[in-house]
Amino acid sequence: MNEKLESLEVQNNFQPFF
């Protein structure tokens, strides 16, 4: 559960970066 949440946070942080 924690792993999925972290993956989502990373993707969300990467979206605006790209």
C-alpha cells in the first residue's frame, strides 16, 4: 500500500516537471 502511494506521489511530482 505504501509502495503504491509513493509511486503515485513520484508520478504526480514528475508530471509538472516534464
